[in-house]
Amino acid sequence: MKSLSGLDATFLYLETPEMPMHVGSFNLCELPPGFKGSFHKQVKAHIARRVHLAPVFSRQLVFMPFDLGHPLWVEAESVDVDFHVRRADPAKKGFADDAGAGAGAVRAIAWRAD
């Protein structure tokens, strides 16, 4: 267990549905030439196999009873790779022209305290 720093806690306390303060990313990948199979499934499997190598990605926040201190980082029982790695269909009409909307949709996902 490790307590959240004052600065990190401040960002957490200031977060609202209208003003997300968490970090997210939107990646648009081009398939390697001659690739066969599901790139999305392979990426998820690769991340699932390696997530233990970066402990920061396998932590979750636990709030102190009665808010007596900043939340704590604890080791998560599992990482929901399906939640964190999602697929959008670039073949969909207008997708490339509206990639900004895809990034916005990622940012609009509410932070989960589970």
C-alpha cells in the first residue's frame, strides 16, 4: 500500500464527469503487411502477459474510511484488459475524419473506483 501524493489526490478530488482529470490514450494502428488474424486480440493477449512487469498498471485506489487520509494504491486482484483495451472499427464510414471524436469518447469514460 502506498498513499496517493497530495498532488495526485488533488487531481482526484477535482475530477468531475464534466472535467476528467485522469490520463487516457487513443491509438490508431496500421496492421503490419500480410498480417493474419485479430490484431486486437493479439495486442490484448500481449498486454495481459506483460502487465505484471509494470506494477503501476496493476494498482487500484482504495479510499480511507471517513476520508481520514488520501486514498491508497493497493495491488489489484486482476486487471480488466477488456475494459482498458478496446477496438474501434476504422473501416466505418467517417472514422478517419472523426478520430478526434474517438479520442473524446475515451476521455468521456468515467473513472471506475472498483
